[in-house]
Amino acid sequence: MEYTFNRSPFTGKEAKHLANVMKSGKICGDGLYTKRCNQWIEEKTGAAGAYLTTSCTQALEMSALLTEIRPGDEVILPSYTFVSTANAFALRGAQLVFVDIRPDTNNIDETLIEGAITDKTKAIVPVHYAGVGCEMDTICAIAAEHGLTVIEDAAQGVMAFYKGRALGSIGDYGCFSFHETKNYSMGEGGAILIKDPQKTDMAEIVREKGTDRSRFLRGQVDKYSWVSIGSSYLPSELNAAYLWPQLEMAEEINQARLVCWNRYFEDLRDLQEAGRIRLPVIPAECEHNAHMFYLKTADLEERTRLIAWLKEQGVQAVFHYVPLHSARAGKLYGRFHGEDRYTTKESERLVRLPMYYGLTPEDVGSIAERIHAFFAQK
Ligand SMILES: *Cc1c(COP(=O)(O)O)cnc(C)c1O
């Protein structure tokens, strides 16, 4: 048996919904399916407004525009994240200030944020790694005290919660991903979530090329015009129609993923107890969504051997992120605040195991056996 690392979520109902859009003859954005998806997100998360975008990358770029980030402003984020978290703000001329992560969750260490704030700081961008919430109460309190905007990179956090609140709905803006590697997919896609009802109009304007076309379509203004800078962030109805049946089945997909995640955890627990590996930590405040299952080896050398061993055994396991502050662009556009105690070290130990909708607990059992065999070798 071969185990691929990821499969795009699929319900079997996508074709029917795609055909509906094609029959309607209207495949541009903001039709019936986009509205359904937006409404679903608003209901699930409690956001005042939610809008599908063409990617999470674009949702992050929108949030940078909405925050009015200007050249010379500083933005605080972890270095252990995907490039889009950083690009969105560097594109607006911001200086990136990378803060170390916590070794338990790989999330930004909230206790180090305050020390990284200067009079140029405009925003804090927590990334909910693996769908496990950052310490949002602390982060939002720091932001409120210093007048900063909080933008959640919740690309991995759809259907995950912190103290009962949906990830993406806690800060001023939240960004979801519906890329094919995420829990729910429209191929390429995402969404922006807006907390403050006063800010949804501006979000609609920025998303519609800086025009008030949305208000015009609702009959609130009698002609539409250029109001602000913006871009085209809305996806085609075809993409929204592909996503919709997955959102309808979100509880079921989420449960199936959690069953596999829990099976990994149970099957590998003895290796953690023997001190051979580290398993993910889920803080008591967090309800995660099994976006990812990872383990941590002793070091980089052991990780390289484990990945090669699993490959020989037909299991595709991968690692990610090379810390952004060590990359060429990271050095050009940012700086690391304080000491890199965990970012590099933890990133070098982490291995991601196969996890997707359609993986079975039995599959997980056999993958775990192969991991046991690796550690039994020596
Ligand atoms: C996937 C991901 C993104 C980018 O999502 P896209 O929809 O592909 O643009 C951004 N941030 C994080 C943390 C991600 O995991």
C-alpha cells in the first residue's frame, strides 16, 4: 500500500453544482454560490462579514490594504510560516518583524510580542499553525493597548476554535484558505473575515477594484465609482460551486479528519513516552480541526532518515517551512526580533504525515507501524 501525503477534499457532488452554474450562464463572481459560501462562513464564525477571495494570499493582501499599511510601517509575525503571510505586508512597503515561536504549538510566542513593538508597529499577524489557535486573548489585549490591528492568518484554521470562538473571527481581520491542500477546497481560493460591521463596506470596496459596485448592485447608491485603491479579489462562481458541497458536509469532513488524527496520536503515544519523538500539543483553550498531523524527531539528521525510510515504505511524509528570516527575501524585508530559540530548531525536527479526507484509521494504523519499525531499528 502506498500513502500519498495529501488528496484534495472531494464530496462527489461538485459536478452537479458546477453544472448548475454553467447552465445559469453566469460564471462571474458574487452569484448564488458565492453568497451561500459567504453566509455559511458568517454563520459558522460569527464574523460581521465574510467574502470569498481567490486565495488566502489575496485575503491577506486585502487585509493589508484595509489596515492601510504604508512604507516604513512595521508588522509583527512569526518567521515559521508560509511566504504569503509576509508577502502581503512587504508588498505594501512594511518592514517585517519576526518573533520566535512556542515549541509546543509552533505558534507565535505571545509573551515576546510586546518587546517587538516600536512606534512604527501597525499590526500583529498571528498564524494558527495546524489549525491550533494562538493565545488570542493575550494578543488582542496587547493590540488594544498599543492601538494595533490584529490580522489572523487562519489559512489552516477553518472549523477550529479558541475558547469557543472561531479562528479567523477573533482579530480585526481573518484569512481562510480553500487551496487544495487545505481541509476544504475550491482549487485556489480563500476568504476574508471582518469582525467590525462598520468595516464591511470598505472590505467590499477593496475587493471590487476599489469601487462601490456592491452598494450599487444593492441599490444603495445610484452610480458606482472609484472610492479607494483595491483590486480584483473575487473568485468565479465555478470555484464557489465546487466549494459549496464541502461546506455543507463540513462537520462530517472535520470528524473524519479528527478520527485519523486521534488514531495517529494513540498509535504513536508510546514513542513519545519513550522520549523518541514529540507529538503535537493542543492547549485546553483550543479545539483543532486536524488540519495536519506532525511529529518531531530528535534533530534534522534523524528527520532526514525518517522521511527517506518512510518513502522506501511507500509513505509520503514531508517537512515545511524554512524559516522566513533565514531566506533571501526575509533578510531584505524583515528582521528577527530577539533570539531565535525555537523557530529554526523546531522547524528542522518537524515531519508531516499523510492527512486528508478519505484517509482511514486503518491507513493511519499501518503508517504508524512503519514509524515504529523505524525507531525499532537502532
Ligand atoms: C496555505 C497557507 C497560506 C496561503 O493560502 P493560499 O490560499 O494558497 O493563498 C497562507 N498562510 C498559511 C499559514 C497557509 O498554510
